[in-house]
Amino acid sequence: MDPERGDKSVQVTREDVARAAREIGVMPGNTLFFHSSLSSMGTVIGGPDAVIDGFLDAVGPEGTVAVPTLCNWAPDEQHLVFERWDPATTPSYVGRLTETLRRRPEAIRSDHATHSVAAIGARAEELTAGHGSGGLRPGPFSAEAFARESPWERLRAWNAAYCFIGVNFTVCTMVHYVEANLAERALQRAAPERREAMAAELAGWMKPGPFPWIRIPDRLVIEELLAEQGIVRYGTIGSATFRCARAGAMVEQWIAIVEAEPERWFSDEWLDWLERSGGGDLK
């Protein structure tokens, strides 16, 4: 899960970032979302803004660049997370690049206390609007986090370029969108007379319960399987490995992979829930 160690003797410019994005398949007008380790690239001339501007150059004036601006809290303070949340001032806890983008005056941030997204560009407002306002999905981060009305759904629907700089799929926030979809799909397959009771058992905010967690080591296996299908592509930015996948294809295949072999990927608790729900047949 640790980011790659950068080589400080390697210098990276805004132009290098734009070139790397184009080489991995990013085109003008695209939405580009990225997880990142700034230090993994080496010495970035111009700092975090050079990376952001390089991506903006790659997508052009009709494109959009977005990052996760997730919020983390100490275990004994998690009950206060929604009370303390302010989309205008609460910092991002997932790296300097994400906080730099969030603080830029042109950035727009979605309104969710734990799984917000910030964006700059032509579709930034559309991407971030109404986070959790409809199409709620069960999940441990609240039913709003990965709802149909959320940036995560739009990244999938728009087939955004979903990228990683110097980090891998262990930090892929979209895994939780996949998990929420899996839970929703399982409920839809459940016997109608059991759905309400089975939904009540699922993990929720500050509430334990069964959930289709994708374990961290398994996320690396998923990355390998997606790469074998050509969905994950690889390049470099400075000394960092640059990974990129199209969000729509990534999610579709991720769901197909784990639903095809539930016993391989899921906990006994989730498999038991599936069996009791009457919706355990994934074929």
C-alpha cells in the first residue's frame, strides 16, 4: 500500500505530465481522475500545481480533472465526522496533490463528509453536484457515499480515465463503489419478502454487518486480471509508475470477476448473508 519511492534526481515538468497522460490514452475532452503520490515522481518542477496543470493541458478546455478529497478521522472521533464536515474548509487527507487541487479557487467539491471528490474543468460542476441526493446504496460509509447520484457513478458512466501516480489498486476508492453495487445487486436478487430484513443486516455508518468487502491484497490481484484484459495500461511520470483504466470498463469487469467466483473473493459472513437472502446464485 506504500507509494513508490521517488528518485529525486529525476525532474518532472508540467509538459512531462501532459505527455504521459496522452501516451496512456487520455484525450481532449476527457474526464481524468487520479490517485497519487507526489514524491514518487521525483522532483516536480513547479510542485503539485504543475501536475494538475499538466493533466488540465492533456484534457484541454473541454475536459475535467478530478481527485478524491477523502476525510479521515481518528477512531474515537468518527461519530463526529458528519457534524464537523464543511466542504469549503475540511482538508483532504489523501495527499498533497488532492489538497492542492481542492484549494484552488476554480475547484468545485462534492458534498459528502467522507468520500467527496473535487474537480476543475468544463464538467466539474456536473461531476460533483448533488452527491447522495438520490439512488442510495447500502454501505458502511453511509447510503449516500456511492449512490447513483454521486461523482463515483458519473466517473463510471462517463468512462473517465481513472489513474494512479506511483500508487496501485490498494488505494483505489472505486473499490467501495464496486462493493456498494455488489450489495445492491444482491438485494435485487433476494427474495422480495426477505429484502427489507436482509437490507437491515448490512453494514452501515458506525454499524457492523455483512458486506462484500474486497480485501486489500485481492485488489492487487484484480489489477493484474484487469491488466491482462488490457483494461489497465501502464506508463511512467518521472520515476513513478503511471497506471490508468477506463472507469466504465474497470467497474464492469471487476463486478463480473468477483461475481463469477464469490467463494474466492468474499468472506464467509457475506457468503452466508447471500445464502440466507435467497439471492446467492450469481450465475
